[in-house]
Amino acid sequence: MRGAVRPRGSAWLIVAAAILWLALTILLPLAAVFAEAFRKGASTFFAAFAEPDALAAIFLTLKVAAVAVPLNAVFGVAAAWAVTKFEFRGKTLLLAVIDIPFSMSPVISGLVWVLLFGANGWLGPQLDSLGIRIIFNFTGILLATILVTLPFVARELIPLMQTQGSDEECAAITLGAGGLTTFLQVTLPNIIGALLYGVLLCNARAMGEFGAVSVVSGHIRGLTDTMPLHVEVLYNDYDFVGAFAIATLLAGLALVTLALKTWLEWRFAGELARGNRRTARTA
């Protein structure tokens, strides 16, 4: 890295302190999860995944992520396109609204849907009379997940697209390319790295979300418990091996996310660096 120097003298103490802190706060708890999961042997570990409630929780988590992540990817691209390619009143307000989930408590992110669609909510009784159920259902979990993960893709794309400007798109349109052709052949290749990076972060948060989902799920075993909620249920039932076994899936997701994140940063280093510099200048 340009401008970086090798640590010397007291600088090694700072590096050692940082490594020790990371070991105590991240590596040690992570090791404890896997150690506890295999405490009674591999057979007990794998048996935890054969339980119907565990399989239902895994399937529900994957199902929610499979719907929420593409929707937020589409929204993120559309929002970034609108913010960076056009001038309009309310742009600052739009950016502020996109950032709201970052500053909002996950519990509040779930509670707002209960306020809207709960049995005593603003729209709950009307929907109930029509036989439509949102809360304590897949739909409510999906809405809560979408809300907490909404900014990830947009916030990765906006700084990069601001840096790139609109010259290439304008040139393509001048040469007769249509809007869809311009996006697919000009814009998308230029943002693919940041888009994948945002989708990766969005997916990790969607599969690991606890607070918002806990509020709207109702904790119905085998129906509305996602993996994080199922871990809590098993732990509260003193099934520690089962709880930590399911937790290893979430820990494994974190490790895979880290590996993919590192690869994306290496593969698209220049593109992501330009976006980060733009973010730093506008912060």
C-alpha cells in the first residue's frame, strides 16, 4: 500500500494489542461456538440438523434471503441510478431515507410493521377481514428483513456511480443506444464489483438478522423461526449442543462472507477504492 511503513519499536505494541483484542473478541468466541457444537461428538452435531424444526428454520432463512436480497439489489441499483444520474428536488431527502435503517434499532424495524399490520395496528383489522395475514407470517419476516437490509446495495453503488459520472451513458445514448442497452452494456459492467459487494453484505445481514425478525415472527416453531431465532429457542431449552450446532451455520456464513469480501476487494480493488474515496470526501 502506498504510504504504508513497517511498524517499528512501540508500533509493534499497538499491532500486538490490536491482534490480541481481535483474538479475544472475535476468534475466541468463534472457536467456542465450534467447540461447544462438537462437545458431544460429530453424530450429535449432525443430528441437530436432522430435526424438523431445524430444517424448517434453515429453509425459511434461505427463502427470506432469496427474496429480500434480489429485491434490495434492484432497489439499490434504481436508487443509485436516480441519485447519481439525475437532478431533482428531494434528492437529499431520498439519501436520508435510504440511510434510516442504518441508524434505526432492529427492534424498531420490526415494530413498525406490527404497528401497521398487527391485530390492533392501523391496517391490521382491515387486512384480517380480507383473510390477509402479515404479522406472524413469512410476509412480515420478509418485510422486516427488507427494511434492515435496504441500504446495503444502494450505499455501495452511489459513491462509485457519482465518481464515474454520466459521460459514458451520454455517449452511448448519443450513438443511438436505448436505455436498457446502455444500462446492460455501459453502466452494469462499471458497477459490477460494487454491486456484488453490496449484495454479499445484504445477504449476510438478511440471514443473520435477529431483532427485527424476532418482533414480527411470533416464534412459532417450524413455521416462523429463522436460524437465529431457532438458536435462541434451543439455548433457552438448554439444548446447548443443538443451539451451537445451528450457530456454526451462521458462523460459517460469516467466514464465507469474509472470504468472498476479501476476494471482491482484491478483484475489484480499484473500483471499490474510488467509491470509498468518494464516500470519505462526501461524509
